[in-house]
Amino acid sequence: MTSALPYRPNVGIALFSAPGLVFAGRSHSAGPEIVPPGFDWQMPQGGIDLDEDIIAAARRELAEETGVTSADLLAVTEEWWSYDFPPYDGPPHKLTAFRGQRQRWVAFRFMGDEREIDIGKPNGDEPPEFSEWRWRPLAEMPMLVVPFKRPVYEKVVQAFADFATP
């Protein structure tokens, strides 16, 4: 039964440009995180290693998924926000051992040159997380992400609104 499974500890990253837009990547389905057409944009996120600090995990995931290392810390959420995966009956995947993910979010300001952003960078043994990227208004993100993540993204918008372009 899915509800008996644990949540996977995860960190989400809101990377803001100097003008206050947020990095959004076009993602693809991976295991139980089924991405229907039209809801394939999201912000970087990834698992937190055992005993890993939230900020260190966010910096690691940001570098793995985007190539970005030039980022100044803006804020970290104190609360964990969870989402459940939709029903899934596909092949085994590293996420199928979990009910969903519980996340803390970290906001960074991008301080580098856009040439630093490289979404095709190898992520260990994993394929690239994103097929394309762009800067988007933070307030748009809840409507662009898969519906099962939308309540968390709405909280992210509230938490980090001060860093965003109106």
C-alpha cells in the first residue's frame, strides 16, 4: 500500500536571476513522477543524502542539474512540504520505494554568466534532468508544474515572493 511507504527527503531550488525571474527547466517523466504534456516545467530538485545539510544538498543538486555554482544564498524554508506520487504501475524505479517526496526549499540568486548554465551536463549515471530551460516569473510556476506538485509550488511562491519580479 502506497500510504505505508516513506517520503523521500528532497530539496527544491528556486534560482533567481538578477531581475527576479526564476530558472525553469522542461522535465520529463521519471518513474512515478509522471509528467503529462503541458505541465513539464519545474525548478531543480533532488534527493538529500544521509546526514547532508540542506544548503549543501541544494548546491549539489543545482550544480548537477544546471551546472550552476555561482549562486548566493537568499533563504531556506524551515518547514517540510510533501507531495504524493500519482498511481504508478510501470517498471521499477528508484522512486517507487517512496510514497512521494518531502521537501525543503532553498532560494539562490544567480551571480554568474548564463554561459555557466549547462543542462546537458552529466548527472552521474543519470540522464539530464531538463531538455530546455528559461527564466520565468515565479508566480507562473504552479500552473506549469505537474498537478501533484502544485500545492508545494504555491507555498514556494508565497515563501520566496520577495525575491521575484512582480
